[in-house]
Amino acid sequence: IRPAMRRGSTALASLRPPEAAQVLAWLVDKHPELATEAEKLAAEAVAPQPSDQIQASVSKRLGRLDMDDLAELAGMHRGEYVQPWTAAGELIDGIVVPYLEDVRRLAGLGRVAEAHQVAAGVLAGLYACGDVAGHEVLGYVELPDRADEVMRFLARQEIPLPAEVCRDVCPDWHLGR
């Protein structure tokens, strides 16, 4: 439940995301001359973070995974046993998949270089956590295999990452072979 609106608030400021999208559609429909400006603003809104920031975020979030996170998903759940390595993979997916959704969206917009930028950041983040010896969660998975899954995803999107980018971000992993 949202706190009461402050005096002087506007209906526009109170819109929920679906309502805001509807108002934008109505506004552009009613004032087509605003479509170009709205498109420019939308293009800026979907612009990705720099690759190094994505790498830092992915590696930081992966490194923070702990046994409590794993215990939430592993073990008996709804009458079925979930193996720790399956649970660890789901935790990694929870970090990586939102970035891959951004890759898909950028590729769909024809912004392949930016899609590659996001993918390279994800791969670099996985690579940065490559020494998993002793890590209580990441020790259950093969991070190079997870990186290969990213490469297969890019291939399915028909935007394979150039080999030189792979060598730069994951020099010791032989991805996509």
C-alpha cells in the first residue's frame, strides 16, 4: 500500500508503470509531432551500462551468493528434491538472465554492438569468479559451461560474439567450441 499522496502531487506523478505507458501512447497518438522526441528518450532509457560496470555487478553478486541462498532452493521442495548444483545454477540464472533479456531487447532493436557490450560484461563477470575453489555456492557449477550457455544464447539470437571479444573477456576459457 502506497503512502498517502502529498499535497500538490499530480495525477501524472502518481501513475503506475502500465498507466504511464498508456498515457505516453495516448500523448504520442494525440500529438504525433512528439513521436521523434519520445523515441529518442526511449532509446536513451534502454541504453545499457558500460561493460565494465556490468562485469563488476555480475561478479559482485555472484561472489555474494552463500549457503543461505543455496539452502532456499536446494533440498526438498514441494515433494521433490532439488540438487545443490541445480539450485546453484538457478541462482546464477537469477543474476545473468536479466542481462540476457536486455541483450535480446537490444538485438531486436538492431543495436547489436550494445547487445555485445552487455554480453561481454556478463561473460567478464563470470570469468572474474572463475576461481571457485572453496566458494560455497559457485563450487557447484562450472562457470565456463555457464559462459558457453551465454554464447549459445547469442547464437540463437543470431548475434554471435566476435572471437576476439571472447578472447579478451575470457582469455583462458575456450568458449563456443
